[in-house]
Amino acid sequence: MTPKQKPTGRRSRKTYWHLYSLQTLNPEKFIKVVDKILRQEFHLIK
């Protein structure tokens, strides 16, 4: 039996965004996320 892996504490990058979650972001983060959505690096869930 293999030993269990310890969590590294690193979170995966969020690539799917919902409209409501965008409303809670501060302006700087909002601009970065929308820019990546327009470049199709992130996906928008309607």
C-alpha cells in the first residue's frame, strides 16, 4: 500500500467564472479576470 500524499497547500487556478462571482471582486482583480476572459484563457459561466 502506498502512503497518502500530503496536500501541498497550493490551490489550482480558477478558470471558470460565474457572473455573480465577478461582482464581488475588487476593481484591479476584476480587470485582470475580464482581460483573461476576453483572451479566452478563462471561461465565463452564464
